[in-house]
Amino acid sequence: MIVLGIHMGHDSSAAIVKDGEILADVQEERFNRVKHSADAPIQAIEYCLEVAGLKNINEVDYISYSWLNTSQKMKALLGFEQEDSNTLKDKLFSQGKKLLGRSAETLVPPIYFPDFKLKDKSKFVNNEHHLMHAASAYYTRDNNEKCLIFTCDGAGDNVSLAVWQGEGNTITALEKFDGYTAGIGWAYSIVTEGLGWIHGDGEGKTMGLAPYGDPEKCKGVLDKYFPKFDGKNLVKKSEFGLATHWMQRGSNQFHFEEAYEVAELVEKYGREHIAAEAQRKMEECLITYIKGWCKETGIKKTAAAGGVFLNVKLNQRLWEQKEDALDEYHVYPNPADCGLAVGAALNEYYKHNTFTGKKIEHLYLGPEYKNEDIEKLLKIRKLKYHYSEEPWKHAAKLLSENKIIAWFQGRMESGPRALGNRSIVMSPIHPDNKNTINAYVKFREGFRPFCPSLLHEKADEYLSNYKEELFMITSYTANEKNKNSIPAVVHADGTLRPQMVKKDLNNRYWNLINEFGNISGKYIVLNTSFNVMGEPIINNPMEAIRCFYNSGIDALFLENYMICKDESLAPA
Ligand SMILES: [Fe+2]
């Protein structure tokens, strides 16, 4: 059975599942190069069909969609009949159609789009947005035992927070709130906007700034935006005005008036203290609510997805509740809307097949490029290059000389984290390296942390009170003994957001870290995504070369090829 999952909206994406295996999952932004793109994911769909060996969309068994309603645009793409709609966006389409003298039934996609017309309309399934978040978390667990699934985001299908029960093959809704009742994600986004960053993108900056502040300096000033829970019971609603619709970077910008209010608080109390208070409130809401549900139901196995669970500090705090509340806490490692395509595909697949547990082990689900194509490209670019059977050996030597390298290997990662296939890598040993990467490559705000990749078997040396973490989705406290020896990857609050690298899951990246460890004694590297700030992660070798020459990266490793700006860095 082959199921194609499609999400169109903030972070449009497509994924394909065959016989229970996720064969491919990719965001449209990686192809059209617009971060968080909400375009129709046509290139992502084409890629998924290609990976599954299909020539036509009609060869799939089901198409599972991430929304309850199908937009006019998606209907046109799939060749569906289009009834009149009352949404503003669809009215604009209708006006266009009237001007052209066409009837509502004949809106067609641009002529240069691929043909995705579906002959058997019954193959297309609409789904509730938050249920697809829940499915991404539940169907990537290692077991099918009874668990509580928590989903929390800005809003989707008029829900912003929900709790579900998963058991065996089924996921059942237990409680749902809209964004005006329990808008935890919206409240955090309002603060992010008040700090001057874009909703749906800048929340990670708020989280990165928070450890520099002290919530006690402004405790309570953000209370009205957040809901309040007593155990699992809501005792106070969120307080906002109506949302404003202003499309920016694939996302509707909400609650401008409240964002201006927050900007005044920022002026009064200081940026870092407001960020710290937002983080405190968000954690307080979700920890109280989740623990409340665990206590009331006696179910201690939990899973989570939705954009709010990108917050690695929240995930750490929840994991730390394991003593008295949570036995199991599984976050889908691509939890924001870009993970909905996988959720949708798995949800439909397990309507027809038995789920017994299938742990997700990697996110290397995007395009890959062959050595011969890379060599061809390097020749066309008239670049001097070097070939090696074991590129990690020279790369590790350069890392030990404190050079910045770009590491492009295998299939591109899905989700927002580079996990060693589209990564910029540097030594974590020198305290200045965070500033060096920022000054020469990433051009990010100085307060944002950089994160490490380390050998799975060496986790004990660098972390304390941790569990296996393959995806950089949870932070942990750094091991006291060794934290001062890797200052470039330890955040202001003494935490790390690690990726533990297993040899059987990424042999080349494991080799790179291992070689670096053999030279330096540290089996850990600084790993940041291969892109500059504001751009999607690199997909293909051409973009890699462009980014290499548009930044201060010293050497670029493209599969078995290597190029450098200073030939003294070339292998002997
Ligand atoms: Fe969502």
C-alpha cells in the first residue's frame, strides 16, 4: 500500500509511505528556496512519486491531506470540482475567474504545473489538522501501548491545544481548545512579534534569548495572554483580540495590537526578561496540563507534536517530570506543520494496517546527489577539486585546525535541523567558535546557541540526566565534568541540545566525529544547518557551492569531493 501525504500551508510539504516505511518527506521550501513556503508542494510531490518509483499520482492508493477542508487551489491542482466558497482567498480566485469569463468549475492550475489530476476522487482523504500532528507522534513510537498524545501549535482547523488517546491502531480525541481559549502557541508568538521577530519563524530566537533573562524581573506581566490550568482543568482563558490576517513568510500574522503592547513591556523590562517570562509561562501551562492529564487518567506514556514542541527547553522540562508523572515522552522530531505530511500518510496507512510500534530512527528522507553529478558540476564551475575515498579523515584534520567546514553527504534531512548531511561543522573546543561561525557564516544573533553532534556511545561524557536523542529535539544539562572543555556548544543556562550519532544510521558523519575525537580527544562537534540566516537548508550541490562562496566557510565536502578557497588546506 502506498499513501501520499500532503500538507499545504505554512511549511508546505509532501511525504510518501509504502508498506509502513516512510520513503520520502520533504518541504517545498527546499526546492523553491522560500523559507516556510506555503506554495502548493508540487516539487515535493514529484520528488515523493519519483522515490516510490511512480510515474503518475494516480498510482498511489490514497492521498491523505492535512486539513478538514480542501482549498480551491488544491482542488484545481487535483482536478476536483470547485463549488463557490465564502473565504476571502477563494472569492479573489472567483473574481479572477469572472474576469476571464470562466465558470467556477474551470479554475485550472498554471500551465507549467505537473499534471496531478486524480481520476479516482475517493482516493483523496481530508483530515483534521491536529489529528495529523497526533498521528505523526503516535505512529513513530516504538510501541502501540495506551498513551496520551498532546498537540499544541498556533492554530489549525480552529484548534490550538488538544489531547488524544492512542492505543493499538486508533487515536481518539479527549479534549480540544481553540486559540482564543487556550492559545499557548499564539501567546508565545505574540511575545516573539513584540520582540520584533516574525511569527512562525522567530520563536526559536525567543527561546534562545530566554536563558539570559530573569523571569522574576517581570513575573506576571504576560499572564493575560496565556491560559491558566489547575491540573488538567482550564481556570482562565487566553485574552486576545481577534486575529489579523496578514500573510508574511507563509504564515498569517496574528494579534498586532497585542504585539505592540508586548513591545512596550519589552521597552520597560528588557528583552531578555520578557523572553524568559514567556518561556516560563509556556512551560508552566503545558507542564501543568500534561501532568494533570497523566494524574487523572493514570496513563504515564506520552507523545507530542505541533510547532510548540519544537521548543527544546519545554521538552527537557517535560522529560524531567519522568520521576513523578511521565514514564515515556516521545516528541515527533519534525513536530511543526512540515511534519504533517508524514502524519497524514501514516494515519491513512494505519487505517488499513496493524500498528504494533515502529520507532522513527532517522530523518534522511530528502534528495541525494551522486559523485558523478557533483564532479560534472565542479568541472562546469571550473573549480579545483580533490577526491578522497575517506573524506572524513581530512575533514577531521581541518576541524582540529579550527577551520569551518561544510559537510554535504547523502539524503537531505526533513525538518528544521541539519543532522550531519547538510551541516556546517566546527570544533566545539574554542570558546570563540560561536562568534566565529556567526561572523563568517551564519550572521545570526549572538545570543543564539549552537548545538553539538556527538557519538552515541560517548553521550555519558557530555550529558547528564538524558535519554537517547537522535534529533536535537530536547535539550539536556551538560555533564559538569566536561562542559568547560566544549564551550562553543553549551548554552548560557548550561544545557546542550544534542544529536547522538549512531554508526549504523550515519556512517560517514560518525566517522567524521570519531576521527575528530581521535585527534582532539573530544568525540563531539559543533553542528549547524548548512545555510545562511533566513534561507532554507541547502538541498543540492549547486546551492552548496553558492553558499560556500557567499560565506567564510573554509572547505566544502561534497560526497567524496572537496573544494577549498586556500589551496594550503587541500589534502597533501
Ligand atoms: Fe499545526
